[in-house]
Amino acid sequence: MLMYVRLTQMREGERGIVVDIHGGHRARQRLLGMGIAPGTKIVVVKSGRPGPYIIAIGNTRIALGQGVAEKIIVRREL
Amino acid sequence: MVSCCSVEKVPEEKKESLKVIALAGNPNVGKTTIFNALTGLRQHVGNWPGVTVEKKEGIMKYREKEFLVVDLPGTYSLTANSIDELIARNFILSGNADVVVDIVDASCLMRNLFLTMEIFEMGVKKVVIALNKIDIARKRGVRFDVKKMEKILGVPVIPTNAKEGAGVEELKRVIANMAEGKITTNPVIPVYEEPIEREIEHISSLLRGTPLEEMYNIRWLAIKLLTRDQEVIKLVLNYLGPGKMDEILKHISELEVHYKRSLDIVIANQKYEFIDKLMHQFVIHFGEVKETFSDQIDRVLTHPAYGILGLLGVFYVLFKFVFTIGTPMQEFLDNTFASFGEFVAGFIGNEAVRGLIVEGVIGGVGSVLSFFPLVFLLFIAMSVLEDSGYMARAAVVMERIMRKFGLPGKSFIPMVLAFGCNVPAIMATRTLEDERDRILTMLINPLVPCSARMVVITFLAGAFFSDHKALMAVSIYAISLFLALLSALILGKFVIKGEESPFVIELPEYSLPSWKVAVVHSWERSKEFLRKAGTIILLGSVAIWYLSNYPEPIGSGLSYAEKLGKVFEPFTMLMGLDWKAAVSLIFGIIAKENVIATYGIIYGIGESEEALISLMQSAMTGLQAFVLALVTTLYIPCIATIGAIRAEGGNKWALVASAYNLMLASAVGVLVYNIGLLLGF
Ligand SMILES: Nc1nc2c(ncn2[C@@H]2O[C@H](COP(=O)(O)OP(=O)(O)O)[C@@H](O)[C@H]2O)c(=O)[nH]1
Ligand SMILES: [Mg+2]
């Protein structure tokens, strides 16, 4: 199983740590601004095309569109 | 090296007056709840200077001493990428706060401490941390050693459960003591990897000795330069000149090559690692992220199909609530002002003065105030939607649909509110972080028919299309909504260009809204509406009174209003509308329901609806009535709406909106009329 995947490739219930954010300045700044940065621990709450994807960071939940979710690279935690 | 900019820059007169307490924190941490607990709802809602972000201030009392509490916008970090972040950042930088209360969510501490670290990095020393939602954290099995946390972070930490009020007294005590200088602190500063630290030191050495050192924390400036913060680059350029700035930028590029990414990511990453290490020292048990009931609801409510059904249901209930209560109140106020006007008229001999006061002033104030219940109720509905957490879900559901028209899902809310009244709807565009999205949403908003236009549409539908009333009304609504979305596409492409914002939105946990808070907050917002829109409506209604009474009263054919109507007639005839319609449309700018009332005045029959219907039926075809309803819906927004756009977006956009709507209405009016003629209607 791949360790490094796009957020869109994670299944519901899987855990991981954000390792990188691709994409332009704007998307990156927006994600960093929401507290999604390399080092952030996440749990996937809802997944599947065409989105929204929902992730949990601690007790908070964040919904992401397909486009943004593809830019987030996650290291799976088994 | 770390000099605290916050104390030095307090203006002299401020020192004498109240000490200022600023509340900072991520969105949804409970900032508003803590603000309410500290100030006991003694508060005032206004705007931050120059922008439309809401500013809340209140007075906190502790042992007979008063403090001014300022609620900063909720932000996750303090970059220069959104108005909210800039406001919070500039306020903290300005040094106007005697104490910064950093509210963190204990159940999501890691992400929240990111902002804390940014505040510490700015060199702010007088910080109190409110460890809020401690109840939720405990329930999830998270355990803290608060004493140790205080030692490691270097500032007081007060566990609170703002919802129940637990810990709030202690928080007040610590804030008061800190404001009076009785508590010393030593905030921890994040340390980065060697290459970054070396560059921070290098940049700092260039900045030392410049006037910047007096005003800002040098280390903070250096870190912000590394992340290519546009505001800080501009600031530093002023003091260092382009030569040294280029040198700095060259170093930054080299470092970016070294890390193979931009440094904002690298620094954020290392900051998180630093926070992680800190947390391991004071968090005894981390707890688990468990699926909550909220998550299960969300799978349904954000579902592409069920989500839409849920949305329809919620908004049906919302409008039912607003109109069931609001319409009778509106009618009551209307009648009250009408009788009050008649009552006053009896005391004024001079005809001109009587007209001015009764029709101009009392009529004007009346029409402003009769808006009030509807606006207030819509604000309450909105507040309840926000506080319950549903608003974010609605945005998620609508995202894919709205995106097809170049709008974010969130812009759906102002569009829905517009069915009630465009004024609160336009004020609601504030919730859109992105400038482009906000302006675009504002510009198309007037095209959504509000309840005043519903009055005109249903009147004309009833008078001219008795067999197909609903069909006629629905087609007007459909055409205008279609045009609103089409306009979003076109304006988004050609007038307000710019990249679409990426879709990321926090889903707050569902919760029962507090009625008290909703009422207080909506009351403050509605008062703001009265202040802003009130004057312009009042002036407008005085103008209309004048136009329709001079030099001769309307109905004589000699009034300025009628003359104006005849000037426009050649133009409106292109869509089959005579001078009477032109006059009515002009008066409709004050309030759209005037369109019908004006016909009554021109025919000189006052309020009798049957008489008006039969007179209009003999003067107009069904096609003309249809065009009139359509044009009434589309042309220049009413004065209150223009006022709201002006308040939220400035003169330029108020003008653009008016001009665009007028052009659109003319084009559509001419088109529909002529196609209608061709089809033999
Ligand atoms: N369980 C719990 N809920 C809280 C606490 N503080 C705030 N809340 C709830 O969290 C939600 C967000 O609070 P609010 O004050 O609006 O957050 P803001 O966005 O930071 O202003 C509301 O539903 C509050 O009732 C707390 O200490 N414990
Ligand atoms: Mg709030």
C-alpha cells in the first residue's frame, strides 16, 4: 500500500499526516490559513468523488472540494 | 532582542482611559461566547474602519473597574491573505491592546497553538490563554497538565467552558491583573531548523538599527519576509531600499531551492513540529478522534441529493417564520404611520409644510421603519443558521451548483436572503472571505426578487393573468434568477476578473443556538441598517414628495414627476410602457411596491384596489403588464439596496450595480415585449 497519497485517495476512517501542499500560491495560502499545513494530523471522515471531502483535525471538521483535496499530499498512518 | 512593541505604542490619551482587552482566536473556538460572558451582552456592533468586517466592542467589569473588550475577527493565522487576518494582525501590532486573550480550543489544541505561536512571535508579551471547550476535550479523553502548560508556554492558561460559564471569573481576574501589570510573562518562541534560523539572524541584522526596530519585533519581520508576506515586504522596502531588499530576496530564493518548496510551507511545518514537541510535555493523554453524531448527520446533509432536500426544508421553515411574523408587523407599522400622518396633518395649516412633513418625512420614516421587522427577522434567521452550524453545510451543498456560475457555495446564502429583502442579504455578503466573490455576489443580489417586488408581481399577475397567476409569477421569478446566475458568469468573466477561490470550509459542530444572543446581535445589526439605509430612504421620499407636488399636484399632468415620465416615455415605449409606467418606475426606486401605488395616485383613486385593477386593465395589455412586472423586478435596485451596496462595497460598485441592472432591464424589457408582439400576445 502506498504511503504517500493524495487526500482524494484516502478512504473514510483512514489517518494520516499532511506532508505537502501542491498547487498555486492561492490554494496553498488558503489551506495554510485553515490550519492545514505539513505536520497536521488528519482523519478522513468523508471521501469519494465528487466531494466534498471531510477531514477531522482534532475535534474540528473541514470540508474540501475535489480540486483542493487533490493538492494535499498525505502520509498514511497504518 | 525581543522588544515588546505593544506597550510603547499606546497613545497617551488611551493610557488614561480604559484598558483594552483584545480577543483573538481561530473561528469557532467560542470567541463570541467568551466575549458575551466577559461583557454580559453590554456590547456594540460596528465595522472596522474602511472595511466591512464586523467589529464588536463591549465593557467588561471586574471589581468596579471597567475594561474595553474588542473582539478580533476569528483567524487561523496572521498572514496578510485576508481582510480578517490583516485586521487582527494590525490590531495586535498597533499595540493598542493592553492584554491579548488568545482563546484556544482544547479539543483541537495543535491547530490552535499555531495562532498562539504567531502572536508570541510578534513579540506580544501580555497574553492570557483561555483553554476553552475544556468539557469537550475531557469528554474525548484529552488530559492536560495546566500548570506545566503555563510554564512551558510562559503565559497564564485558564481552562474554560464558556458555554456553561465555567472559568470565566478566573479569566476575568487574570485579565484584570495582567492589564494592571501585576503578572509577568515569558512567552515561548518557536525555534526553526538551522538554515532557517541562520537566515532569520541574517535578515534581523540588516533590520537592526533601522526605525523598524522601534516599531516591530525584528524576528517577526524576518520570519514574515521569509514567507514572502507582501505587506511586510512593502514595509521593509520603505526602510531598507531596493538594494538590500534584493539581497534578502536572493537569500530567500536560495533557501527555497534548498528546501525545494516555498518557505511558507516549510516554516508552517516546522512550527507545527515545534508545537508538537511542546504539547508532548504538557498533554498527559491525547485522546482519540472519534466519529461523532455530527459526522453522521453531515454524511446526509452534505450529500449531493439528500443535502439539497434538507436545504429546501430548512429554508422553507425559515421563510415561513420570517413572513408569518414579519408581514403583520410590517402592515401594522405602515398603518400606524399612516394614521399618525393624518393625525399630524390636522395640526398644520400651511399646505406645503404639511405635505413635506406628512408625506415626505413621516412617510419616509414610516417606510424605513416598516422595513425594520423584516430585516430584523431575517437577521435573526441568519444568526440562528450561523450559530446552529447549518450555514456551513448549506454552503457545502450548494458549492457544486454555484461553482458552475463562478460563485462559491457560500454566496447562496445572500441570494436566498434576498427573497426576503436585499438589504440584509447584501450585508450578509460579508461572510465571504474573498473580495472577488463578495463583490460578485453583491452585484447580482438585486436581481433576486425581494418581497416588495413580490407584491408588484402578484398584483399584476392577479389583475392580468387571473387564469395563469402562478405561471406568470413563476416565469418572472425564473427569468430573474436565470439572469442573476447568467450575470454572475458574465460579470465574473469580464468585469471582476480573478481566480476563483479554492473550496475549503470549516464545519462547526451542530449546536442549539441561543435566542438571547441571536436577538441582541440581530438588533445591533438592524440598527446599523437603519443608520445606513435610513437617511437615504428619507431623502428619497422627500424628493418624491417634491416631484409629485410641484409645480402642480400629480394627476394634473403638470407635476415634475409627470413631466419626467414624459421625458422617458419615448424610451420606455420601446418596451410598450407609457409615461405612467415611467413615473411609477421612477418612484419605485424608493421602494419597489411604489410602482403600483403610483398608478393609484396618477389615476387619483387612492387605495381602492378594484378600481385600480379595472383602470389598468383598460389601459394595458397582458403583455405590457408582464413587461412591467419584469422590468420592475430587474431595473435599478431600490434606494435602500443601493445604500447597502454602497456601504459594503463603496460608491463604485453601487454605481456599477445600478447601471448594470438598468441596462439589463431595458434590454430584457425591449426583447420580451417585441418577441411577445411577434408571437401575437
Ligand atoms: N461544549 C462547549 N461548547 C462551547 C464552548 N464555548 C463555545 N461553545 C460552542 O461553540 C460554538 C461556537 O462558539 P462561538 O462563540 O460562536 O465561536 P466563535 O466563532 O469563536 O465566535 C457555539 O455553538 C458555542 O455554543 C465550551 O466551552 N464548551
Ligand atoms: Mg463569533
